[in-house]
Amino acid sequence: MAAHDPENTSQPIPSTSNGPQPVNNLTEEEASRYDRQMRLWGLEAQQRMRNATILVVRLKGTATEAIKNMVLAGIGKLVIVDSEEVAEEDLGAGILFRDEDVGKNRLEAAKSRVESLNPLVTVETIRTASILEGDAFETLVRGVDVVCVTDWDRDGLIRMNEVCRRNGKPFYAGGTYGLLGYIFCDLLSHDYIAPDRSAVKELPKNVKKTAVYTPLKTALRYRWSNLTKRQTKEVNPAIAFTILAIWEYQSRHSGSLPDNKSAATELLTIANSLITEADVNKQILATAPEALIESVSTTAAHEFSPVCAIVGGMLAQDILKALAAREPPIANLFAFDGNTGGGTVTRMNMP
């Protein structure tokens, strides 16, 4: 997996054992339940998770996997918004749904199963779609610590990201299109602690680093000309531009995803236009691969459980990592290719 370190500033700090202690102590039950993971990332990181309220919008395959991992890790409160009903196609990718749930509201069907994963986590569900609009969404965002929107269209993601920015809240987006998947994050200005790899082995120490993120609207204007030929090849731009082409297709078709071979021609034209506009190294990618575009034109509207599991798992992992402030999060677009099982991270318009 190719990635770019999100740091842009750093300064030495004492080792974690001498760092600030959590304000509140975990209960005996919490200490017992989270003992193993606290050995991995420490008490203070667990405390941050325990005090966090996470908002997840739309409960499809990617979200169900992300929710499972975040709840098991011990976040404090989970707020889920979804007004849709369970469809038959949800059963193959949504681990929280059963045959008898078809026709029920997704949250009605899933709430008790989410709660059973970890009784220490508070679960709140909102079935009113209008809460995602206007002042209602502004108010909702102010009451949480992280916003995670899954399987949404580009224009909606841009709008929600802007609301999060106005209210100083970290924003994650993630989803899948057949065998492809993505994660985008805007963590504003994010501080985290990482090992100082330049330090003498006998005297290990940590450094505090800061990553400055950019909103999705700005990230989409990224020009790839500043990447070398090797760097361009490493991040496998064909996958990223196929996902961006799907977003543009949705925008032109009132939110509908391509679901027929007849969409391939338009999708290919969109992808090639985006590649040209972004000034991608033509030796690496002059045009989008036609075979990939044809495949996506028939599969983008469908979910595949393994892809949802991988993307949802990584989405949860990165949110927890951001809360713990222990390692560098994604910076800032992760694209997954289920055809090869590989994923890459591209740093799009970050300072």
C-alpha cells in the first residue's frame, strides 16, 4: 500500500509513560473489557474513545462493519441516522440484518444487535431524513465528536463536510462501488503522537506531529502534475479516477449509480476528462482502463461483502486512530481495488 505521511510539523515530547494522565478513570468493567487493547494503545487513548460520540450516516454494508469495530473498541456513544428500509440486497453485505428484517427500517432492525456487541456503548438512532438538512444537521453535528458519512453522493458529501468544517468537527466519508471502495477524511488540523524514528534506539522517544487537512471540495481540485512518474504509478490513479467518475455520474443522474453496460461510454468519457483536467502523468495513465470502466458500469450499484468488510474495517480503524491521536491517520484519500486486493493513499491538495 502506497501512502504519504500526513505530517507537516513535529516536535519532540516525552514518552507516553510521562505524558498527561486521563482526567477520569475507567470503571472496573471497562478496564476488564478493554484490557488487551489498552495494552496496545494505552489508557489515555482508551479514555479518548470512551468519551467520544460518533455520528454515522446511512447503515449499509460499509457502515455496519465500521460500527461493529468501533463499538467493540469502546467508543462512548454512537448516533446512527438512516430513514431507509432493509432491502433483500442488504442481507448479503449488512452483517446486522436478517431475512426477517426485510421491509423494516434499518435502524429498527439493527439497534438491538449493535447494543449487544458492547452494552457499555450508548446507541442512539434517528430515522428522520430531514435531520440531515439545514439547521437540524448543524445542531446534530455540534453534539458529536466525529462525523462519518457512508455510501453517499459527492455533492452531499461536500455539503456535509462544509457543515463539519464550520463547526470544527472531523469528517470521514467511505463507501464501496462493487469491487472498488474509498475512504476520504478531513481532520482539520490534527495533532498526533508518533515514534521518533531518528532517535537513538537506546533512548526511544515520541514526537508530536500536526497534519493539516483540506475539505473534499478543495481535494477534488488536486492536480497530479506535482507527482513523479514513480509516485503516480505507486498510487494507482486508475482506481481513484474511476471512483471520482462515479461521483460525477451520480451528480449528472440525480444520485443514481451506473447499473448497466450502457453507462460505460458516458462513465469512460467522464473519467478521461477528469484525468486530463488533473494533469496526470500520461506515461502512467493517459485514459481510464476500458475493462475497469465496463466492469464498474454494471457493479457500482451493488455491494460485495468482502469489500465492505475491508473498507469498513479500515474506516473504523482510522477513526479510532484519530481519536487516540497515536499514529498518522489517512491523508487523505484511500482507494481500494478489490480486483487486486490492494489499496493506496493519495495526498490530495494537503499542505
